[in-house]
Amino acid sequence: MNSKKLFFSLTLLLSLFTWTAKAITMTVGTTGADFPTLKAAFDAINANAGGVYTGVVTLQIIDNTSEPTTVPAQLDASPNWTSVNIYPTVTGKTINGNLDFPLILFNGASKVTIDGRLHASTGKVTGSTRDLIITNTMVSANSSTIKFNTGASNNIVKYCVIKGSSKADYNGTINFASNGNSNNSINNNLITNADNANRPQNSIVSMGVNTANDNNTISDNDFANCINSAYQSRAIRMTTLNTNWTISGNSFYETADIVPTASTAITIMEIGTAGHTISGNFIGGTAAKCGGSPMTKTADEDNAFSAISLNTGTDVTSITKIENNTIQNIKWSNLGVGIFTGFSFVGSNFSATGNTIGAITGTGSITYTAADGGRVYVFNISNSGGGTTNI
């Protein structure tokens, strides 16, 4: 082949590559947008009529949406697009719904990013704060705000305000469900209640089915007002088939007094499997990083408290690391003898290092009041499965 033919062949190949590397940008909002709701946009992407939703798909939120109440905004796995980016180009917008389902359902979808920071129409990030509010106002056992299901992986939700008031032991504002939802990241969000009268029973729940939910990251979020006054409550609950999670840099606090209506247990993090890293989290106060006045629970009922509760069973192959967490600025009162526990470890292979419970100087960082017989455990340890416990 002579040089002219070679040049022509390379030019043709480059032209074909440029032609196939497609991208499409659409707008979402009640008025003036390509789609009135996120559901309508997801439906169009799933259908891919005319083959236009390929390559990088961008959805720009330009107005509030009111999502349909009968079905979730569901994005399915697809070989057509390579990634989906969702972000606001107008400040203070809300994706809102009142669904007895998930508001947003990633059904096997991967490489989706919801970035709540303000962007220019070109896609350039122009803001640094949480500027997109995602809310499911329904109070029910089936409601959640974001659900990962059927292998939804490599997704990112960041810099959003995520509100929910789900009421079930097995569900939460953010729900990692069945069949291997892995390598997802929830970071720099405010995760809070949708209804002051109905705080969520759980904020993040992961219950793997068939295949483990693996290598997910929950980092640098604020969990505010996540304790339910009437039901057993956790901010983060992980049960079966979860492996290698990182939970780091999060703050857990309550901006108003907890006034319970039942004598139920309250746990900030309940972890039921092994092999995770839980580090640099802050539990207590009325603001981030244990700031403000004390997190206060009144003595109306008798409520046991655990900051971090870990049960790894008999798994001696994986070590769970609890490092550099801070528990302080808490005022807890009980009607009866409900126990106050900093760290509860049951099972095998724990390492807890560099954690702070209370304050190095002064008094009153944590106060506990209960009837005669009430107890406080800084560590409550039962190494029942072998392996090594390092405190």
C-alpha cells in the first residue's frame, strides 16, 4: 500500500471512530424542558427509539419535577449508552414524588452519576454545594428514595439532599437490594427525613440476595434527623451478603431532641457481615462532626443505644477495621435501664484503633441518665468465632 492509500485508510478509520462516539444532552423539568419528569427521560433512554440514546447521555435538570405516583423512575441496564450524567443547571431544584415504591430505581443500570452541584449548560461544574433535592414523601414500608437492584454497579450519587421517610425494618431511604449491586459510591450528600413527624426507620439498608453487594462506599455524608421515635431505628443497616464496604468520614446528628414514643433500640451503624472498613465517622451533636449542642434523647421511654454494632459471625478470613471514629456530644436519658454502648463487637476478627469516645479534656461530653441498674459499655466484646480481636 502506498503512502496516499495508507493516509486515506487512517483518515477513514478516525472518521468512523468520531462518528460512532456519540453523545446526547437533554433537559428535564416541569416547564421548558425536553422531558417533564425524570421518569419520562428514563423511559425514553430505555426505549432508545431511533437509536439516539447512545454513548454519553446527559440529563440537565432545569426545573422542579413532580414524578408520577404509580411507578418509579426506572433506568434499566442497556448496551446502547456508555454512561448517564444527571445534574442541575439551575439552583435549588427538586426531583419530588410521593410513591409507595422507590422514587428512583437503578435496575441493573451502571455508570450513572447524579451530581447535585450546580453546572453550566456546557457541563462545567460551577457550584460546590448540595444544590439538587431528591425527595420521596411517602411514609410506607415499600417507599424509598433511591434503590439499587439487579446488579446496579459503578454508580455515583453525590452532593445531593436525599430525603425519605420509609417505615420498614428491611427498607431505607437508600436501598441496596438483590443480585450484586457493587462499586457504587454515595458521597457528600445530606441524607435526612422527608417528614418531621415520620423520620425514616433506616437511612441506608443493604440486604444482599443471591450475590453480595460488594465494594460500595458511603463517605463524607451528613446523616441528619435519622432516628425514628417509634420503631427500632438505624442510620445504616447491613445484613446478609455484603462484603468490603468502606464507610468513612460521615457525620450522624440530630437537630432536635429525640422524644421517643416506644422503648425500642436505637443504633447508628448496624453491620452484620465481615471485611469492612469503618473509619473517621462522627456520631453525636446537632451539627456535622459532633458540633453544636448535644444530641439529646429525653427520658420518655427506655431506649438502648449503640453507636457502632458489629456482628461478623464465624468469618475468620476477613478483618473488619474500626478506625479513628468519634462518639461525643451526647445527652441520653432513659426511663428504665436501657444500656448505652459505644462499640459492640460480636464474632471474629476485629481491629479497633484510634477511636475517641467522649473527650480528652473536660467533662460532660457524654452524659447518660437511667434508673438504678442502667449500664454503660465503652466496648462490649464477644469474640465467639475465633480469629483476632485488637483494641
